[in-house]
Amino acid sequence: MTLLETQDLEVVIGSTTVCHGLDLAIRAGERWGILGCNGAGKTTLLLTLAGLRPPQSGRIALQQKALSALPRRQIAQLVGILFQEQTDVFPANVLDTVLTGRHPWLGPLQWESDADREKARSALQAVGLADIEQRLVTTLSGGERRRLGIATLLVQDPRLLLLDEPTNHLDVHHQIRTLQLLSGLAADDNRGLLLVMHDLNLAARYCNHFLLLFGDGETTQGSAAAVLTRANLERLYQHPLLPLQGPQGQVWIPQ
Amino acid sequence: MTTRPRLLLFALLLLALLSLLLSLTSGTVSTGWRDLLDVSRGDADAVLAQVILELRWPRSAAAFTTGGLLALAGALMQVLLRNPLADPYVLGVSGGAASGALLALLFGLGGLWLQGAAFSGALLSMLLVFGLSHGSGSWTTSRLLLTGVVIASGWGAVIGFLLALSPEQGLRNMVFWLMGDLSYAGLPASGFVILLVGLLAATAMGRSLNILVHGDLTAGALGIAVQPLRRLVYLLASLLTATAVTLAGSIGFVGLIVPHMLRLLGVHDHRLLLPAAVLLGGSLLLIADTLARTLLAPRQLPVGILTAMIGVPLFLLLLHHGRTLHGLDSR
């Protein structure tokens, strides 16, 4: 099933054309990686696909329905997004913050139920934060805050997950744990994933489809094998790369 | 709701009743709670009944309503601006409402016109604060406070101008009213209705407000139609401020102190924070006004002086320490 589809999409931010005439289709179970150099507009594209920013032109459809015609609540049931940074101004505890993920599923005057709290606790468990549910978010470290954001996304329970640099602030162990958790959602649960990544090798290990943004509106997309070529990647990053054969497949070393 | 929130609301309700009792029994004619009972049964002597029913009761009711209105307006503005230092007085919204009200008074208009003029002044202030302090996508504390301070002093000049034009015999009253004074407040029937409706509406939006404090993008991603919600809260906060100002002039810092005290008590959920703020704000202003009219009796002080005496040091303390203590955004 196609979760998200764009037709002739043009996204522009400032003087940068992020993409031009982009036709993209993300199907259930697919794990997409978006790669591009700094300032290519990866975050802007993600916000556009989540319906939080209007595109210059073109169409976006969620499960065959036009995104612009869907109410926000319904969009939030289909698509969830993890932002690059999350700032907290007011203190709230970890459990209450995870519970905000239930918002699109609750009626206007409805309170969170025990079942909702159950979901929140198992999401905290999944990201390894179960023992700090009463801590204030303003006291969390960068990595803990990141995992809290991912737990909130799990509780939101969308069909398509858009994640802007999900491994930001995470140590090596939690990078792998998080990416395994996420790719498990795609494989076992038939959800769609779209990850903006800076770590080329982690992306190559966990994504099976790629969209490359060259920063001038040009894009390339397709399966990992077809897109992750030395020529494409060197053009993308404007830097010479050396492919090496590792135990988990090919890795790229910047020269 | 678990037991603790219920307990808190119950304790605050008790505090409100106690401060009402204190206010009704304090004054030049000293009375006890027995006299209150007599008055309520209708068999107290006429003077006592008059003092309590016609002097103290309307003023106490006005003090409670004003405090509740200001605390609720403050809590809502803090959500809108994502800043715990937001307050109708500090940001010049009260000044805008006061200028509108004075202008209406100068033209001899009263009633609904007065209320409408105060509302327009408050709304204009909110527009200015929001429009000008909304820099490159985020509100910063310093920019917000600077904008508020400049707008407040601008309104100060407008108020000075209007006072200069006003006939001399009313000046003392006007100046008192500008400092925040409940001496002339009547029974606040419409103000109380606005407070009640505002509280119900705001509490009903409570879960959305909890998410709105995480930022517009996060709120949008979680299914909230951000712009309509913001506009609604924005109108509501202006209306509440304008109503408070028409009741009692510009009383500062209640909107700042009350939500902050509740957050320190660990109340973060707006479905609980907002009703608790109304109860606590009402009680605090009721106690402050009782002090204002008894401390130097028979001389009466404007209650705004008392709230400023508590509010200014607290505000400075917050500005200084708040960043580390309560995660103030200070970029």
C-alpha cells in the first residue's frame, strides 16, 4: 500500500530549490533515507511532507487522499514526525510528555486512559527510559531527550514515520538500538520510514531506499543498490569517498 | 484525575472561602463570623448589614473576580508566548486596556463602550507584542520583554496625555484606578460571567494548550490546528485582561506570580493549572485588597501597590535564577 505519494513536487526555501518535479512514492514496509549536504533542504522537505509547510507547487497525497484537504488530526494519525531539535520551555515530566503522543487519538474533552498510560510506558521501555518517567524533561540530557521524542512518536502510532536525524545526540549503542527499533517497525509492523541521515554508513545499513538531494533542485531516488554509487555520493557531498567492504556490507570512508 | 490534583483544587477552594471570610469580617467596623451569619439570616442591625452587603461584599467579589481574571489571562499569555515571564501588566496589555478605557471615559462613554474600548486597547497591545517580538521564528525572552516594556511605557505616555486632558476633579480617582484600585468596584456580575465562561473554554482546550507549549510545529505534528487555537486563546486573553482592567484598573504581577507558584507546586497540566490559577489568583487579590484597606485604615491604598511590592522582587528573582531552575528559554 502506498502511504505517501508526491506528484511534480516543488519545494523552495529562500534561494534554495530543494526539489523540482519530484515524484516520490513511499509504500508500507519501506525504509527510506534522505541524504544531502548541509543546507540542501532535507528538513524543509520533511516538514512539507508532514503538511507543516506548504509546497511551492505539486501534490502530496496520504493514502490516496490529498494532504491539503485532510484535517490536521487525521494527518497526525497517519504521519508522525521527529524534529531535529526540541526545546522545552516549561517543565513537564517524562510520562506526561510521552502521553502527548496520544493527542490525535483522543476526543476534545477526553482524558488519557489507563490504556494510553500503558502504551506510553511500553514506549518508554522500548527506548530505555522506563525508570525515569517522573523526571522533568528540562533535566534530561540531549540523548535522553532524543529518545523521549522517539518514544512520543511510537505512542502517536502513525503509519508513516518521518525522522529528522534520529541518531542526533545518541551514543553508538543507542544509535544502533534506535535504528533497529525503527527498522523493526517497518519490517514487522508494515509501517513506512523516512529518515534524514548524516551518517552515510548507518543510513546504508538500515535504509533500503534512498532519496538524494543535490541542493540545486536535482534529485535521484531508488533502491539502495541503484542509488548509493560512488559517482552519486561524491557529487552529493562534493568530497572524494572510498568504498570498503565491511562485515555488514559496504562502508564509505571520506578521503 | 488522581487524588493529588483533587486535593489541590479542594485546598484552593478552601483558601478562597477563607479569604472571602477574612475580607468580609475585616474593616473599620470590625465584625466576626457570627455577624456574617446574622446578616445572612437577615436579623443583624441595619448599619452592619449595610456595611457588609453594600460595601464589603461587592468589593470582595470584585477583588476575587479580578484576581481570577488576571491569573487566567497570565497563564494563557504564557502559553501563547511560550514564556513563563509573560504577564498582562509587564507586556503592556493592561496599559493598552487602561488607555482604551480612559479614552472612553474622556468622551463620557460608559458600560459596554467602556468595555469595548478596553478590549480594543488590550487587543492592539497583544498584536504589537506578538508582531514585534516574533523574530526569526521564535520568541526570545529579551526581545519579548523589551517589546513589552517599550509598549507599556508608550501606553504610559498615552495615559499621561489623556490625564492631562481630563477635568481636574476626577484626577485623584483616575490615578488611583490606574495603579489598580478596587474602592469603586461594584458587584462584578458581567465580569464574573466572563471569568467563568473563559475558564470553562480555556480548560476545555487544556490538553491542546499542554502541547502548544512545546511549540507550534510540535503541536501541528500532533494534530492541532495551531492558528485557529492561537487566535482563540489570543482573543480570550485580551478579553480577560480588558475585563479585569475595567473592573479595577491595572493591577500588576498577579498573572505572573500565580501560574508560577502553581508550577513550583508541580502543576503542569493546564486542565488543572487553569482552574487552580483562578482560585489562587482570586484568593491572593482578595487578601491583598483586604490588607490594602486595613493596613493604614482609615486611609486606603490602591491594591496595585501591594501586588507590585510582592511581584517586582519575584519577577527579578525569576529573571535572574529562572533559567537554570525552571528551564527558562533565554536565547
